[in-house]
Amino acid sequence: MSNDNLFAALRAAFPADLDSVAVETDGGLAYSWRDLDRASAMIANLLQSLDIPRDPTGVPPRVAVQVEKSVEAVLLYLGALRAGFVFLPLNTAYQSAEIEYFVGNAKPAVVVCTGRNFPWVSQLAFQAGTRHVFTLNDDRSGSLLERAAHCSDVQTPARRGLDDLAAILYTSGTTGRSKGAMLSHGNLLSNAVMLKDYWGWQPGDVLIHALPIFHVHGLFVAIHGALLNGSRMLWHGKFDPKAVIADLPRATVFMGVPTLYVRMLNEPALTQVQAAHMRLFISGSAPLLIETFNDWKTRTGHTILERYGMSETIMLTSNPYRPDARYGDQAERRGGTVGFPLPGVSLRVQDEAGQSLPAGEIGGIQVKGPNVFAGYWQMPEKTAEEFTADGFFKTGDVGQQDAWGYVTIVGRSKDLIISGGYNVYPAEIEGYLNDMPGVAESAIVGVPHPDFGEVGVAVVIAKPGAGLSPDQLLADLKAKLANFKIPKRCFIEAELPRNTMGKVQKNLLRDRYKTLFVPG
């Protein structure tokens, strides 16, 4: 009987020579494929040895993880898959209010955090009923590894079906309440297998990994791609444009968000000669400016492949790596588009009445396929709202598909800001601002930024007689929220623009501040 555990498929793709290098770090360490196999087995055995009561819902135990980027963090992810646990990655920038919500909502059996955060994270976890809290640091220290070192390095992956839950990714909603997107072993495996072919992964490919590993792009798309192809990774703990450019002659594939490409373009060392050995540059997680697309082609001789995905669906569309017979053998990577729906993905554009629109017309993007998530954790009503009667997921993105099949994203769910590849939801930030002394009301809007693509700007209305300081409001926010959510500027205004129904007209605020960082 076959085992559809995602780890089993990844492990089957390991090369025959297990002693060859799988991961080479920027700190001079080298991990073999045998190291990945043995260490993930030890962590899986540790997890399975814990006295964890059976969940009455039948859902496997959850492992919530907020640690710095390291190869050991990947081993923890692989170990959780092997053990049949559900992996729950959390952004390293999240603060106490956010962690308290995630732990209270997901009720993980295990929490893993950095040693420096252990005092407050463990307190929140124990209060929420979590019984096991471990530490893991990016210098290979921590109680997780200390405990796992006493476990066997032989382990049989837990049996899982394609529909069984493998991961929960929290993605904030426009209401401000975070939603846990439930991804199955089948969701993750189907997308990885399809991308291996569509992006032309080949023997000898080497991936430069310079992304965070708490979201879809760095954890699933990049790592699954390399592991499923048996490819070596050049591991960068943090993105440094000079260091990545220096590694280009030893690599063939790079995945990044637009901000990373902008920063590399600022480096004189980026040349066609330096990039000559590369096969493919992929961009996603935020819109890629056409200027960046063109500048990269001029400087390196390579055309960036832009793609589109989200936490709920992993990858949905991609510009072609090679001709796509479904679309008249088109092979052009078009700047400003996110390419074609990937094989197996059904995509349609509909109006607000639920009618499909012809090519070129703008509407809401809806998708269906084996990569699309099962729903939101413990939110059946929200799940029902986001799916159509015939099973299509409403992405909340607005776009169009032209006559050749190319998809272009022209907008997003009303207020979403994507800053440096991270989703920022204004309603969440507004909630914290509105609770501050002296604040009557606030509005957050996204404006163009040359480095991050978009950044937030806060417009605050003071209560009568209150003297508010923009800098102090932002400082107070920094104590509560992740840094990427903090607006870059704050303005105190007398009133907010409204329509006849009293709704704040954020489009007028965007127009007012759109040249703050990018001259008009």
C-alpha cells in the first residue's frame, strides 16, 4: 500500500549518492543528503515520542514554529512531515499579540521558538494548553536538537493520504482576523511535481536559496523544488545582494521577490558574465515593475519568469519556461503578466454577478485545481463564502486573461498592501491604532515605493483636544506588530474623505500620497 505522505515523495527523489552535498550554507557548513535523512528522522522520532493526547477532531497534532532561518529549521519541517504532524510556520517578525492569537487558534501540541523568545512564547503557549515548547536557534543550538540527539536516526514516515492535512499557513483577512489556510499533502505534492516539469528542473541544477522559510515561496516552492529534483542548495541565512551575486556562477536557479531583484540591480557586480551560468530567474509574491523586468534583461541577458500564487493555492500561474502547447506554443515571458494558468489549474475571470467575462475584460479571479486548499482552519462559514457553488476559490484578486491566455493582475482585494513580498492588511493595523489614546479613527493605504513595491501610510484623526505625535504612534505600533506591517509615514488630519454612504474613500488617500516615495 502506497504512502502519500509528502516526505515519502521528497525522500524518494534524493540522489543515489547520499553522501553528496545537499545544502551548502553561507557560513561554510555542508549538509549531505544522508544528514537530511538522519536528522529529520531523529526529529520525527522525538515528535512521535511525546505524550500528545489524540485530538477529538481527528486532526493530527500541530507544530507551531517561529524560528530564524536555518537548515535545522528545514529539518524540523521535514521531521514534522515524517511524523505525520501538521506544520505551522510563523513569520519571525510576529510579536506577542499575534503569537497569542495563532497559538490560541491553532492549539498546537508543540511550539518551537528561538531561545531569546522562550520566556514570553512559552508563557503564551502554556496558557493556551500547549504542553511541549522547544527552542531552536540559527547556530544549531536549542533544546529541540538536544532532545532529538537521543532519538534513533531510523524512522518510517507516518502513513498519510493525499487529503490529509500537512500544513496551516496563517494569512490575515481584510477584516483583520487571521485565517489559517489548510494545505494537504496532495496540495503540496501536486504543485511541486507540476512545477518540476513546467520550470524545466534538470539534473545538475543548483538553487540559490535567499528567501525566508515561513511562507509559500521560500518553504514550499523553493525547497520542494530543490528536494524533488535532488538539487543542491546554496543557502543564504539572510539576503545580501553582494553575496547572492557572488554565488551566481555556481548556481542555475534563483527565486526572489521583486525587492531582491531591485537591490541586486543596484550592485555593479551584476553583469551578463556573472550571470552566464544561470538557467532561470523566478520572481513572485509581489508585482514586478516593468522597469525592473527590462533592466534585469539588459544587465544580465536573462528574462525573469514571473509567476502568481497565494497561501491558499501555492502556485497558480506562470510565464512559460519553454513553449506551452496549450496556448499555441507561446514561449515568451511577458513583463507585466503572470503568465498562463499552470497545468491542472482552471482559472476564470468573473464579474460581481458571477458571470464569466470574455478575454481582456477585468474581473475577479477564481481558480480550481489539486493545489487549492481545503479551507480555513475552524472557519467553515468563511470557507463557504470563499468558494463558489461549483468549487472555484475566489482569490480576491482582480485581473484579466487575454486572448493568448496570459493573465495580468490589475488589483487585489480592496485594501491589501504587498510590501517587499509580505501581505499587509490595513484593517489589522487600523484596529491597533484606533485603540490608542487620543485616536478617533485611522486609515491605512498603500502607496508606491521604489524598493518595497508598496508601503503603508497611516492617516489618523485625533479626538478633540488630543495632541498626537505621528512618530510616537508608529513607535507604539512597533511594540505590537511585525516590522513589515508598520506604516512608513503617519499623518494627522482633520478628517477622512468619505462618500455619501459615509465610507472612507481610500482611493482619494492613495492619490493624495502616491508621490511620497516615487516622484510623479
